[in-house]
Amino acid sequence: LGSDGTVGANKNSIKIIGDTTDNYVQGYFVYDSKKAGAQTISHLRFGPEPIYSSYLIDKADFIASHQFNFIERYDMIADLKQGGTFLLNSPFSKEEIWDKLPKKMQEGIIEKEAKFYVVDATKVAHEANLGKRTNTVLQTCFFAISGILPKDEAIQKIKDAIVKSYAHKGDAVVQMNFNAVDKSLENLYQVDYPKDVSSEKGLLSAMTDAPDGFVKNVLEKILGGHGDELPVSAFPVDGTFPTGTTQYEKSGIANFIPIWDDEVLCTQCNKCVAICPHAAIRAKVVPNEVMADAPGSLKSVPAKGRPFSAETESYVLQVSPEDCTGCDLCVAVCPAESKEIENFKAINMRKKLDFDAVENVNWDYFIDLPDYDRSALQITNIKGSQFLEPLFEFSGACSGCGETPYIKMLTQLYGDSIIIANATGCSSIYGGNLPTTPYKTNAAGRGPAWANSLFEDNAEFGFGMKLALTKKQEIAVNLLEQLKNEVGEELTEAILMNPEETEEQRSQKFADVDRLKEVLAKEKDNPDAKKLSQLTEYLRKKGVWILGGDGWAYDIGYGGVDHVLASGEDVNIMVLDTDVYSNTGGQTSKATPLGASAKFSVSGKRTGKKSLALQAISYENVYVAQVAMGAKDLQTLKAIEEAAAYPGPSLIVAYSHCGEHGYDLKDGAKQQQKAVETGYWPLFRFDPSKPKGKKFKLDSKEPTKPLSHFMYNETRFTRVVKDDAELGAKLLKQAQEEVETKWERLELFRNM
């Protein structure tokens, strides 16, 4: 499973074999093009003969499945040799496992007379505090089973490799891996399986409830690993793929999922829904009568707060077990903590195996429940906004991603009326990587229009979209005015005079435009009516949002970003700032902070982070906000709403925690909070439309803690200290001084 450390461990394994034995060796790795959480395959070859080329192994002596659910979806032992060895990471014991296998796998193991081993690597890794990284456990088992090296020598070599790979992350990480190695063999068992097939389980499809047609015939095959079998004729001639197809791709990669344990303790704040990177936990308020036929296991409580009625409406919070990645962020931000039970909240992470059957049934019922009337919701607060349907769901982003909650919120607020220009990077991989698409449409068939462009021209790409949109809107308005007699003055004025500033006005505009379509359909011989019927969507208010990471906005595409901000056009830019080039492996960008270790500045960056937001403020006619959802989600919501409403260019710089920072992303929101508390990431909004003295609003308090409180929780900073304590202290001192200087500058802006 991508990001579980398997590839790194296998690289170490092949190096150990090459350095320790007389074998020639080769490691060849197959990745898909998604982010972490997808499948990777490591092909390791070694033997006494020279290896002259790289190619995939199709007859293997040893195969290991590092993720249990892979055996339910893929023929994992199809390439195993007669008498070969199969190792499975399994939550079931050696006595239980046989009856859990699919029929095809049982048949294959018996036919090939395979040696079959199981280890609960997930449990060992969890007990060793390694989280989801099972690589060390399975690497140890490989050497123990294969006998390539004497056991004691192999274990010592593994530990040497651990020191080399993880020393920069600190002694604690090294010791945790050592502990996992020592515990691995205690949990490794050979299965004495029967010689008869007992299972009737078939392999599961790569998709769940995939609709007939292109999704089932093409996308399902690609996800199942059979894309190479498809002829060119299977694909549409214009290259278009349907949207919203991630809902059928149930990866089920989480070992632990959030369970709503205490409905009474729950405050119904919806913070868990807002922070979820994959839209896998959601809330709805529904009339009590629609819950009459709900599964008995689906929990609900009387809805709290406006505009809900506790007597007639119910609040429901539900997770999708197969879409959850187990990142733990939702539990981390939950404020409803028990006073009686330690570490017990309204939602808690529970072993998926114990809950998935029931919760899958609950989710299937929940997702079909009606969404609340958005015109009645108070969407200016987090609770209300999170009852809106996300039009970006189940993306292939890394577990715990800090970027996707911002995009999800944007689509909840404006998804049916926005056009997105996306810069190549993480957001293009999880946003538009085929075969499935996370952007979707609502029940009315409306959703974000999304297109991707390059690092160097995405801002200009989006600017072109805005110019095209403006021209189409002008043409549509002119045609409507020309057709006033045919359409009717009342309907014409209702459309033209509706600014769509409130949800009620938006709903009314939708209805009026639908009425207009009916009128135009009757004007069959009028060429202007025919032309307007193709442009009615452009009578609605639409926004252009330009999205991308800091590598694009601060570095390669900065010239375009600056050009758009200087244009004065009503265009919105959102920068998903991870402080580093995340998608290409963690290279330094101009957003990388002073003292951070990254590729091209491994010993610590010696210059400060570029102040993109402050540069934009200098134009004085650009709306600018610096936000951090994990620290202050309401400020993020306000910034998005204000940027959308501002009639000129806007820039939102959104702090996004990332795996490249070097800590468990379940603490991502906490780290964002520390970034704000220490002054590393001050929160502010600058609105040029406000009167003098009220344009600039500092949304965070003066730093209350030293910068080290934030920095030294992250490997990118502690690595520098470990390598050179004197340099680390010097860079920390400089970084602290930089924070204080920037804060003084922000204080001066209060008078703007």
C-alpha cells in the first residue's frame, strides 16, 4: 500500500542481499500515478547470474501481500511458482485464516503446494507505535522465511539499515523500528492448511455498485489492473471521463475508523466533518419520519440549534468505512471529551474489522437521506456549512492530507457555480487522476468545471477562463435584453436584477433560469433564442478559482500569479501551502521556512519564507487572507466567503500540513494550531472594500509560545539540530527573530 514503507524496505532488502551475498541483485518497482494509499508492487530479483535488464517478475518464488484486503480484490498468487512461499499480513490467526480466504486463493495455494505464512504486521506496528507502517515487520519476516541469510545476521543487517534510513528522524523512531523487528518473529506463523477448498467467496470487484456502461466496462477494469486489455475503441473519442466516480472506488485501506460512540456527548459542531480530507465522515439533519425505516444500528439524536427543531428533526453523523483512510484527524479535532473516561470522545477510532459490516449498511442508508434545504441553513458558521453536500469526495489524497479540506469546503459553498483552473501538483493528482474523479455534480446535475494546466502557466490559464466567462456572460445578458418582449419583462428583470448574494436569491435564480429555458424552447424559429438557450447558465453568477501549491504560486508560476493579481479582474486564487514541493518528493520552494531541511537544503534553509500574502496586500486592491483550517476553521470559512464576494482579485494562502513535514498527520490540526500560537503562521484578512482603519484584520493573537514549540515537533526541523546542534540553534534564533519582525509589521497594518 503506497506510503506504508514497503518500497523503502524492499530497497533496503535488495541492498542487504547485494552487499552480503555473492548474488547479483535488482530492485524494480511498479507504482500507479495516484498519491499515497494506492497499490505499489516491488519486484526483487537476485541470483548467481548477471542481470542485464529490468523487467517484471511473472514467476515468483516468494510473494507477500502487505495489505489484507488486497486478497479480496486481486489474484495475489497468480504469479507464484510451484512450491513457492506466500506471506500475508492478516488480522486473523493461523487457525482462522483459511476460511477467510477467497475460493480462488484456496485453490491456488493447494494446487501450487505453497508454503503459507501469516503475521499480524498491523498489530505489531501499532504496538510498536509505528502507526500504519508495517514495512519493518514484513521485511523481517521475509528474511526469516527465505533463509537467504542466517537469522541473526539478517536481523542485524535490517537494524543497520533502519539506523541508516531513520536516524535523521531521531532515536525514538529508530528504537520503535528495532522493537518491531524483535516482535515480528514472535507473531510469524506457518499455516498448516487443509487440502480441500472450503470457501465460496469470489474475488470482489474493484468497484462497488458501479453503473453499467463506461464505468463498469472501462473504469472498473482499469482499477482491477486489467486496463492493458482494453482496446482503444473502448474510450470516448473526445477523451472525456464521467465525474463523481470515486464513490464507486471503495479502497477500504483503514485498519481503524471513527465510530460515533456517544451521541449525547456530541455537540453537533461538525468540526470532524470539516477537517476530513476525504469527505468520509458526514452529518445530516433530517425529518424524524425518514428515520422510521433506518437500520436499528444507525444512530441519531434530536437536532440542536437554528434552524432545526429538536422535536421533529434528527441529527445523524456517519462514516463510510470503505472510504475512510483512518487518518484520525476527525477524532483529534473533536472537542467533546468525556470528563469521566480518559481519552474518550464523542467519536473514537475503533478496529474496522469489528464495525465495518454494520457501518457499511448504515452508510448506504445515510447517503440516500435528503440533504437539508441549503437556503434555510446558516452557512456562515462551520456547523451549518458542513451540512452542505461536498462536490469533491473520496479523493486519492494521502491519508490525513492538509490540502483537501479547503477544496472540499469550497465545493460545499460554491461547487455548483465555479470554474477551477488547477496547477499541476498534488491537487492535480488527487483531483483529476484517472480513472476515477472526485469532483462531482449535485442532484440538479451541476458541479465544478475543472481543468488542469502546467506549473508555469496555470494562473494565466485561469485568467483566460475568466475572460472567456465574462464574454459569454456579456453575450447572454445582451441576448436576454434583446429578447425581452418574447421572454417577458418580469422574467427578464427578475434574472438581470438578481445579484445572487444570498442562498434564497441563488435558489430563485435557478428557478428563473429554468423558466427561461421553457420559454426559449417555444421560440423555435428565432436564432437569437436558440443561441441564448445554449448560454442560459451564463446568466448565473459564476466564479473562477485558480488552485495550486506553493511550488506553483511562490516559484515556477509566480509571474503569472502576480499578473493576475495586478489585473484587477474578479478572479480568486487559493494557494495550498505545504512549505515545500510535496508532489515531487519534498524539494525546497520559496515557501520553505528558515531552518527547515528539504531536498536542495538538507542541512537547513538559510533564507526566510517568502511573504506571498504581504506582497499581494501591497497592491491595496487585492483581497488577501492567510488561513489555517486546523487552527481556526471559522476564519477559513469567512475568508472563502469574503473572497468569493469581493468584486476584484483575491488571494487565499492556506496552510496545509503534509507528510513531508515529518510527523504523524493525525496531529496535523494540532500542528497548525502551534504554528499560529508561535507566530509562524499568523492569521489575517485584508479587505480593500472596507473603510480605512478596518481593511486589515489580524485574526490571531500575539505569539504566546516560542517558535521551537512548533518547529521541534517536525522532522524537517529536528533533522538539522541532530546533524549540527550549533547550526540548529543559530537557525532557530534567526527564525524566532524573523517571526518577531513580521509580527511588528503586521501590527502596523491595523491602521490600513
